[in-house]
Amino acid sequence: IYEKQEQLTTALSYHQKAMKIFEELKDDQGIAMVMNNIATVEKKQKKSDVALEKYQKGLILKEKIGDKRGIIYSLNGIAEVLQEQKKYDESIRTLEKSLVIAKKKIVILKALEP
């Protein structure tokens, strides 16, 4: 809510509190999710290097736990930061990786349909 209201400092504070809780619980999925949330806030604060680092850390955790949807979100966030940094070729390659995973996920979901 605070992020949507552009109260980014407050949003970041709550995300950091959530991070501490997930770290204490050793909840990799929660840590990865909050890592992405923090990265998104930092991107809005124009801290692109810090945001990129957080997206990459979140991506590593999401790959570790096999969270395909989370991997897609992380890759898309990375691509947005790279685009803002005018690293267009790298951004496109990152989006292409995301698209490959998304297409595989769609195929799997269709196979599960009755």
C-alpha cells in the first residue's frame, strides 16, 4: 500500500521488517519474494545498482526453490533495471530468458487442464 502511495521510505521499512522475519524462519520463498519487493522500491528510488543486486539475489533463491513464476518476475525486474541503465542488449536477452520460462509454464498448465 505504501509503495502504491509513493511512500517509498515507509514501504522499504516494512519490507525490511518482513525480511528479518523470513530470515529468522529460514523461509527462502518469503525471502525471495521480499527481495523482489525491496528491489522494486529501490528501483523507484532510482537506486538501480542496488535494485539490480536485490533482483539477482532473489533470482538465485527462486531458482534454488524452483519458483518459476518468481523467476519470471525477477528476470523482468532485472530487464527493467538494465533498460533504465541503457543496457538494451542485455535487457533483451534477460527478457528472452523470461519468455522461454513463461512459455514452458503455459505448456505445463495446459497439460494439466482437464
